[in-house]
Amino acid sequence: MGVGVRDVLKPLSRVVDCDALREEYERKPLAQVVAELEENSRDGFSLEVKRVDDRWLYFIAGKSGGFFWPSYLTAYFYCAKQLWLQHLLKATVVGERGLRCLARGVKAHKIYARYLEGRGLPVEKEVHVHGVFNGVEVDGYIDLLAEGVPVEVKSGYKEHLGHRLQAMLYAVLVGSRTAYIVYPHRVVHVAVDEGLLGVYVQRVLKVIGLREPPPEPPAKRNSRGERVKPCDTCEVRVLCAKYPSKFKTWDSFLAHIGELPRGDRCLNCPHLEYCRAFKARHEARPCMSHQRLLKV
């Protein structure tokens, strides 16, 4: 009996020293980082360097054909405005830090593929997939395909729903009902939920179909409980600032794309445009608050 996917998958940190890999790509000359990305690129890959105000940005484009990219689902949870820009410009835009992270990720994929092959598991790398999901034409590349099951390798530690949705979409396109995501400290088994996947594909379509960009995402609490704005450390903010949003609040944007706090019961709520901001401050939604005056 052959080796199965589930039997051999293990966290990335048990295959490679993730800290050493990160330090390697932080120190590596930038020209070498670019050369590695170009060497491991797919057909149609192009990298263009542009100066935007006082910052150099890297525009990475591939053959899109106007299709839906599975990576849009991950981008949506990272930053809806960057997702909108990615679709508008037909390129992923990163700064130097982001470029180094991409190259590190490519190296991690290669190391993990060699590990799986060493355990006797046949692996296909950078598998091109194209198909239709719920009437939407999709095109993308799976990190690894083992026994017909997508395996996505993440060299970063942060997990979010976008990763699982992206893996689900890959699984659907290859006729699998399951996929795996390999993080540095754990392996996540992903079961396909076509209902959930369909909801978020439609939300992404609404975002990339907007004539005006989404607003900047709101501040979030970090692991120390501090409220921080993701934009404050974003390398692409200089470009993002050139596309101001007409949405008054983050809540009004989410309501516009159908992401309602409590589902359809919120459709006609007079507090919808500041619901989440109110909850962040008062620990209760406006409709559940005992305060007489509802103010953010």
C-alpha cells in the first residue's frame, strides 16, 4: 500500500528552519531575489519596477485573461482595497519587503515538494488549473498537487479564512473534496464548502467590479491589545492613496457588498453605516445597546 497524503504532511517548520529561511531572504541581495523569482516564474510573468513618490514598488503581472484568480480570495481578507487595485492594474503590487516574502515562499514550496518526494509521494508543482465555478471562469496555479489533492504551502504564520477559501476553489477545480494548507506550525485540513465558497466569490466579484475603490481597512487590535491600522506599515500605501474612496465608512462598504453583521435582518437598519465601529467601542451592536443615544 502506497504512502498517502495525510500520512506524510507535517508543519513546514519540521521540514525547514523557518527563522533561518526568513533571515536568508532578509539578507539576500535584492537583485538575487528578483533573479530567483524570474527563474521560477510561470509563462507570461513580468516584473516592472516603478517609483511612486518616494518609494520603489514592484508590479508583478501574469497572464490573467480577465479570469477570476483564486488568490483574490486571500487578497480580499488581507485588504479589499489592494484587491481592487490588483484587479484594476492586472498586477500584484508589493514593496521590497513583499518581494522578499514572495521569493521566500517560492523557496519554501520547492523545499516542501522535495520532502514529499523523498517520502515516496508523487508531487506535481505549480499546477495550472482552469475551470468554471458557479458560472465564474477561474484560472490559477496550485502550489503542489499530491494524489489529486491540492497542498498549499504558507511560509507566513498568520492564518485566515481567505487561505481556506482559496484552497477550496483549487480543490473544486481538480475534482477533489478536500485540500491541505501547510503552515509553519501546523497542517490544516480543508473540506470543501461550496455554499461558503460561493458567498465569498460573489463578494470578491462585487469588490473588483466597483467603479470606486473600497476604503482603507479600519484599525484592529494586535496581540498586545493595541489598536493599530494595517495601512500604517503597508508598503503600497503611497499608491493606494492615489485612489481615494467615496465610501464614508468601512461599515457602509461592507453593507454595499452584502457583508451584513447579522444577515438579512440588517438590511433596513438605520445604524448600519456605523454598526461595527459602534460595537468596537461599546462592545455591543447598536440594535442590542441599552444606551439612549446611539453615537459612535
